[in-house]
Amino acid sequence: MSQRTRAREVALQILFEDEVNSRQTAEELTRFLHGRLNNAAMEDFSLGLILGVRRNQEAIDQRIEEIAANWSLRRMAGTDRNVLRLAAYEILFTETPYRVAINEAVELAKRFGSAQSSSFVNGILDKLPDDKAATSDA
């Protein structure tokens, strides 16, 4: 597994946990990332993903719900919802190539989701336009 894939896994774990018990301090988050990744560059990468999703979650959630016909975010499994958020952030707000973000998300869904998660995630993300100009990381 690549270091970036591992960093995405850790980011997914934090985002999933945020829904139940958000890590309130930057120090707690930094300690957690260091304990899991022990690589400064990957800790920074993972932290950037986490903070980016948190900062842009409202816009990300809105885009996902626009695409996910007949599926509200509340109805989605927590793992699927957070894999989608993570990938949507990478597609819309970072320089990660569209297909790389989708592939990484599908792999996360296979590893942590249900038997149907990877198809569900792929189907939604495939409809998410690769249109970075429509959003900005403010």
C-alpha cells in the first residue's frame, strides 16, 4: 500500500469519527496522525485532507446530494458518506487527478465498506464533474 493511500485511510478514520466524537484540538489530531503515520509529509497530506473536508463540508455535501439521486447523506452508510466526502474534496479542491481520486475512493470503499460500497461510491463519483473552477477552497 502506498504512503498516500495509508494517509487517506487515516483521514477517512478521522472523518468517520468526527461524526460521533470530533477531535477538538489540533494537538490531539496531530498526535493521532503522528502515531498512525509517523511520516511528516504524509501527516501533512492527511491533515490537509481532513481540514479541507471539514472546511468545505457544506459545499461537498451539497454536491454529493445533487448527484446521488434518491439518496440523502443521512441514508448513506457512514463509511460511504465519508469516502465520498474525502474523494469529492480531492476532486474539487486539490490537484489530485480525477481518476486517481476515484480509484483511491473505490479502494477505500472496498476495504472499509460493505460489498456494495465500491460500486455505490464509483457510481456517484463518476457523475461528479471534474470542474475545479466551480469551487474554491476558501
